[in-house]
Amino acid sequence: MQIAQEKQRYAAIEAQVFPKPKETRIIAVANQKGGVGKTTTAVNIAAALAKGGANVLVIDMDPQGNASTALGIEHNSGMDSVYDVLEGRRTIADVKQVCPDFPTLDVVPASIDLSGAELEIADSPNRNNLMRDALTKYLAEADKHYDYVFVDCPPSLGLLVINAMCAVNEMLIPIQAEYYALEGLGQLINTIGLVQKHFNPTLLVSTMLVTMYDRRTLLSREVYAEVKNHYPSIVLDTTIPRTVKISEAPSFGQTVIAYDKSSMGATAYREAALEMARRSDQALEAIAIKRGEH
């Protein structure tokens, strides 16, 4: 029954048309708690949208460079990367690479060199807006229009994350379906509140996605119900199951969307991406209201 159900869901998502947003959506994927499927979510949502026909840019702001790995991008120490962009030596146009699996997906890689950046940029007078300035300049001059920009943040609340939060308009928060995740969420919402107050008043938490969901357990269902209860308008209806294929894919330098497109994990991420795409008008409207344009 489960196999038949999976086939049905795959056939249904294959038949869908992904709507494009009216303007570029710039989204940071963040959660200071590690191991919640943050990078996995960033790369797979980006890949699903690219597969759906969107032009997507992924900026890897995590020194571990896991997003770069999963998207099949070389990111050895010493190579041009997001580190050089933050330090002002290179532009995004200089360092971006195309994902081998999806021609409409561009990636700004990160390498371990980035781990020293927090200390190096700490004394810069403009330290919170280095990524925002680089991204604004690039999007204005780029020879193509991007529908989405995703910034994958490190699992911390340091200067790199502040830079990411100042560069974007929206936050996508992956939440693991377990009790501790709810505790960490409070801290994260608190930090976002501080960033909104001091640096980026138009920042909007637009999306929450429950990951590593096991529908057989009561705990998973309770965590989902709790998050949905607190944030009814921003939690996606789609949940991401805990599956081997999702964990396996990065070791082949791929997203699960490219690695096994008909797997349960790939279908779930594509469903989540479709839900996000359909909510674009709502998110852009909320940002416009925050900017005072309405």
C-alpha cells in the first residue's frame, strides 16, 4: 500500500506546475541547533524549485561547506568562495558555479577558510551588511533574473548568521520533530526579533518546515501539532520523513532530488517547495507591508 501511495504522490508532483514569484524571494535557512536538516532542506528546496523551472541562487555561508558538497560544487581551501566575497576581494559573479545536476541553479560555495571570517570582519564598520551589499550589487547587475536566493546559515548565532539575516527578506526554519527542537526554536525567534529591531526591520519568518518526521510515533505528531498551533500560518502542511535516501545523497555529491527522484524524500521536498512557491504572493505581500509600501 505504501509503495502504491508513494507512486501516486510522485505522479501527482510530476504533473504540477510551479508558479514563479513576482519578484526575487531572498530566504535564509537557519536554525542554531545542529542536525535538524537545515542544509538538507536548503539544497533540496532549491533543487526542487530549479527542477520546477525557477532560476535559483544558493549562497553557502556555513564553513563546513555541506551545501556546496550536496550540490556537487568544488570548495577546497584556498579556492575562491563566499569568504572572498565577504572580505571584498571577489564579487558573487566571480565565485559562483553552476550545479551539475540543475542548469538553472547557481551556487556560491563555502570552504573551511570561512571559519576565520567572523574574527576578520568583526572590526569592519559595516560588518553586518557585507553579504547584503554584495548580493544587492550582484542581483542588480546579473544577466538573468533569479526567482529565489537561498542562504544556508551555519548552526550558530554568530556574525555569519547576522550577515545572512541582514541580506535576506525571509527566514525558512527547519524544525526537527523532537522535543528539544521546540526549546531551540524560542531562542532562534528571540534572535530574529533582535535582528529585526536593530538591523533589518523588514525581516519576516515566512516558512517553517518539520523535518525528520516519523508518522508512526506519537512524539512526531505532537511536535508537529505544537508548532502548527503556535505558528498556524507559516508551518508547511508537508513534512519531511526520516529516510535513508535523504542521508545518502550528499555522499554522492547530490541532492536527493537528483540522486533518487522518485524516492519518498525527494517527493516530500518537492511538495514542500511547491507549497512555498504557491505562498509567494502572500510572503511578498507581508514584506511589502513591513516596508510600508501598502
